[in-house]
Amino acid sequence: MEIIKTTNLSRKYLKGTIEIPALSGINITIQHGEFVSIVGKSGSGKSTLLNIIGGLDKPDNGNIFYDGKDLAHFKRSELAFYRCHEVGMIFQSFNLIHHLTAVGNISLALTFGGLPKKLRVDTSYNLLKSVGMEHRLNHKPKELSGGEMQRVAIARALANNPKILLADEPTGNLDTTTSKEIILLLQSLNKEKGVTIIMVTHDLETAQKISNRVIKLKDGQIIDGLNNEL
Ligand SMILES: Nc1ncnc2c1ncn2[C@@H]1O[C@H](COP(=O)(O)OP(=O)(O)O)[C@@H](O)[C@H]1O
Ligand SMILES: [Mg+2]
């Protein structure tokens, strides 16, 4: 059963009078429980694609279906529900709230998800424990290492039990060893919890090793899976 399907998806940016085609005619289908990597050079449209799948941005043309439902037909409240409960996002720069502790960052996401106040601290603890962060509950982002910040961001992305985790170069700011740990964590979430993962990465070798499928983007288009040129 497919969880995400895009048909002929296109997105242009307008810079002054110049049109920049960030995505052109993207057709992808992602099955429930898949771990898919998206690779491509900087500027190839990877973030644009992920943001559209995450409901943060809209295509100019084409459609995106979640569990068979067209996102274009979602009411504002349905789109907000989709962004909060169906997808979780993580980024290269973690995007944590600096003045909040690890527990505070997770609790805030739980607030958006509508979890009653009395359950938020315990749920935050359990989420942080599940990513190996139970020893840093009251640390603020600046008191954490890069890998630890990304673990907190992953816990936050999982707060409202999303079915899909969208990861935009999640190891882009991490050293090799820490990158491997974060990739292993994502892999275990996929295998053990069945979370569908769509991960953007520069690292073709890792992508080929860990994911079910690698989608290659070049100049806003998918290039043949058999063609290794990037
Ligand atoms: N807000 C924007 N305004 C104008 N051009 C943009 C904007 N965001 C991205 N682009 C351009 O669209 C293309 C795709 O960008 P992006 O999706 O961020 O690529 P990637 O994530 O693969 O590096 C690039 O050429 C980029 O310069
Ligand atoms: Mg990008």
C-alpha cells in the first residue's frame, strides 16, 4: 500500500523576472514502511521536494497523495493535522528551540499535538529515552553535542506518532562516527516501529547501503536509477 504518491509535481521559484525550475515532473511512489533516500547535488531540488511532501510548501503543478488523499483538497485544519500527526521532520541544523530544554522542546510539540499537560513530561521522558537521551533531559541545545541535538530533534519529530519521518540531510552537520549513530537510529525506527523514512543525503554510498531504494535528482528531475551520473 502506498503512503505517498506524487504525480507530475513541479515547483518554480521566481527570482525577479527569472524563473528557477526547482522541480519538474516528479513522479514517485513510496510504500508504507519503506526507507527511501533522495540523493543529488546541492540545488537539485531535494529540500523543495521534501518540503512539499511535508506540506510546508505547495507545487505549482501536479499532485501529492497521502494514503490516496490529494493534499490539494485538504482543508486548512486537515493540512495542519497532516503536518502535526502524519509527518515528522528533521533538518541538518536541528531547528530546536534554543531557550527550551530537551524536555521543553518535546513538550512543545506534544502541546501542538493536543496531549494533556499532565502527560507531557512523562511522554517527553519516554521519547527522549527511546533515542538514548534520558541523561540530558534538562539540557538546552547549546549544552548538547551535535549528535545529541539531532537525537532530541528526532524525538521531537516522533512526538505525535507520525507515520512518515522526513529527514533533510540529517547528518550534514555531524562527524562520521556520529553520523553513523544517527543513521542507525533512523534505521531502527524504520525496522522496529515501521516508520516510513524519506531521507535526503549527499552520501550515495550510505544511501545505497541502508535504504530500500535510492531516488536520484538532477536539476529538479529524477534521473534513471541505472544512471550513476549525478
Ligand atoms: N526561496 C527560493 N527562491 C528562489 N530560488 C530558490 C528558493 N529556494 C530554492 N531555490 C532554488 O531552487 C533550486 C532547488 O533548491 P533546493 O530544493 O533547496 O535544492 P537542494 O536541497 O537539492 O540543495 C536551487 O536552484 C535553489 O537555488
Ligand atoms: Mg537542501
